[in-house]
Amino acid sequence: MPQQEDTEMGYTAIATTAGGRNGHVESSDGLIKFDLSVPKGLGGPGKAGMTNPEQLFAAGYSACFGSAIEFVAHTDKVAIAGVAVTADVTIDMNDGGFFLAAKLKAKIDGVDRATAQGLLEKAHQVCPYSKATRGNIKVELELL
């Protein structure tokens, strides 16, 4: 299996899933090794100790968005004391089929509420996950 690599274009992560939503996912470097199970809320078995694509997406989005907040704070020369981001990622179905939605809840320590709100909104403009989802899924921002 090819390894993740740093390239002239940045960084490429590689993961392979066998068996779809009830299968197994593994990163090329072996650090990620998860069995997958369709959640009960989607009519699946919801097996204990297993994850799903939405949890993995939520983990990636929350980490990336937290870094985006830190980036815009640094760029704007705003000293923050810490950042925590929770991503709620929902998968559901309507007449058009399956869809995703996300809610990003951020706690930004060390600044007043107005400054934190500004950082939150700027981060949404620069975060690669936000750029990738813009216009494709509903994303809500909440400052805690």
C-alpha cells in the first residue's frame, strides 16, 4: 500500500476501506485501523467499539477547524489561550437521498466574545474542510 507523503503540493493522506460502511478502514502507515459499522439510526447494526465515516469526518473537521482558528489568530496577531472545537456531523435522508450537515462548536479562550466570533468566521473562510463543504452541505458555526 502506498505511504502518505509530503510532496511539492503539500501532504497526501492515504486510506483504504474494504467492505464499505460495515467494513474496515486502514491508513497506509497503519496508524488508523478501524472496523466500521452502520449506526442504528441509519438502520444498521451499530456494533459496539466500531466507528463510521461520519465520526471520522467529524474528527478531521474539528481538528482542521481548530488549526484554522489558531492560524487566523496568529495572522491577526491575536493572542488566544486555547481552542477546542466539537464537530457534530449528521447524516440523514430526504426525498433527494442521503445528505450531510455539520455544526462546529468552538470555545476560544483568552479573548472577548466579539473577537472570538470574528476569529470563528475568518477560520470558516480559510479552513480546507470548510472550503470543501461550502455550497455542498449545511455548516453552522456556534461560539461557546
